[in-house]
Amino acid sequence: MIVHFIKDPAVMWESFLKGNEIQIAWVPNNLSEYITKQNNSPTLKKELSEKYSFTFIPEFGFVYLELNLKHPAIAIDKNPEVNRRNKLLRCAIRNAYNWALRNEKIYSGIGTPFPGVIPPFLQSYDKKISSDSIIRDVNSASRMLQRYRAFQDFPVIEYSDTLSLGAKQDFALFRSWLTKAGYPKDKVVFKGFTNFADFWQAKQEGKLMISSVAWSLDYPDAENIFQLFYSKNIGTSNSSAYQSLEFDHIFEQSQTSINLNERIKLYQKLNTLLIEDCALISGLVRNRAYLWHKNITLYPNKEFMGNFLKYIDIF
């Protein structure tokens, strides 16, 4: 058996359709016309569903916008007045953001938006958590921006990502949502990178203001997410430079707790703190449509860190 690894989604898709090259593929985001909904559940349109076997599997991670909390315009600052003003801008950006439309336009409407950073597939997810932080509220965003403008002029908001078509589409949506809330269009700019390595290095070095990123969990526990915001990890995994004494204290409590229910409550407190601080704009779990040819016996493994190749036969 030959396993092909193809980085470019368009090349992968063309290879899959040939029928004699790669035999397992996923539907690229720009081919959302192949995906539809039946009884409110995602499925493939007839031309694909009759020809290939398929399944929809959520990723074990999520996408979000990372805010550089050392950037002067949005930083968590020791000066109370500056800190209030910066938080006002962060929260205005978040309230202007439209997760529902990004899900529809970029992810074929089959992603799962959720508040904060605990995805729905984790045990510590709070089913009763308010969804306010992921619902676009343009009126609230506009009021916040007006209050901010009373203090000082609007700064340039720099949105960074790689120079891909999808990234440019993301930015166009981002800018349109901010301008509809009253932000000057010429002050919302895109900073693109020719490759992911350069983008990631700039982000880790704190050179970017707002970055479109994704996080894949290493293990199925929210600790793997919250360590991204622990102040002692600034310079390593905490690339947003988030700092909060209260957050650190609760995170350290969760590290030593051996009671599952207590640890879940601590995780949910941490999630609430990040939402209240407008520390990031989050988030959405992507779902992907995986297809394979009919001559393959494949039993997709949906468990955490599962893979396709474990259960496969070709005839």
C-alpha cells in the first residue's frame, strides 16, 4: 500500500477524483457546493454520496483569533485607564465578529461555534454557558467604539495570516464586520506571509496584532488549552502574552486537583475569565467531510487521536 501526503487541498482533490491515485480525501473548504444538510445534519450531495463512501468528523481542536496582549492598542496594561480603554477595543472587535457567517461562508455551515476555549467534545464543556461572546452584536460593538473614540483616535488594526485565498476571504469578512460597526475601513489592514513558517515565527515573537490560528489538542483535557494562557508560559506556548494573577492561581489549583468534578469547575472558571477579559475571539470546531473509494473497506476511528489507516483494506 502506498500512502500519499499532499499538502495542497486542490491537488489532493484532483488526485482523488482520478480514481487511480489517492483513495482517501476530504472536501476542501472552497468546494462547499458539494455539502448540503438533511434533517439539520450535514451530508454530501447526490453526485458524490452515490459514488463514494463518506463520513463527517470534527477536528480535535478549534480555530480562533489570537490577540497580542502586549500590543499597545489592545494590551492588558498596568495603568487602569489604559487598561479599560484597551479592553473596550478588544470587546468591541469581539462583539463585531460574526462566527455564524464565518461558519457559513468558510466552513460550509457545518462547523460548531462555541464560547470560550473549551470545545463541546471535552468533558469539561459547560452546556449552560452563555453564547453571548460568539453572537454578533453590532449595536454593542458600535457603542463601545464610540466610547473608545471619545478617548483617542482609532489605531490601525492589523490582521495577520498566510497569503492564501481562504485567509484573504477571512480578512475581507473581518474588515466588513468592523466597518459596519463604525471602524474606518482604511484602518483595518491585512499583513500576509508567503509561508506558514514565517507567519508562525512572527506570531511567536509577538510581532503581530491579531492572528487567525488553530489549536489541535495533544490530549483530551482542557489543561492542554489553558496552558496557552498561563503567564509562566509567556515566551513559549503563551504567545498571546495573557497575564492574570487570578487565572494563574486557578490554573495552578487545577494542576493539583485529583477530583474530576472540582477540576471541571476550575476549568469552567478559567474559561469565564478569558471571556470576561476579551482575551481572544473564539471559537469554532471545524467538521470535515472525508471520502474514500468504494473499493476500500474503511472503518473511520472517531476516537481522540484516531486515524484512518488502523482499519483499512483495499480490494
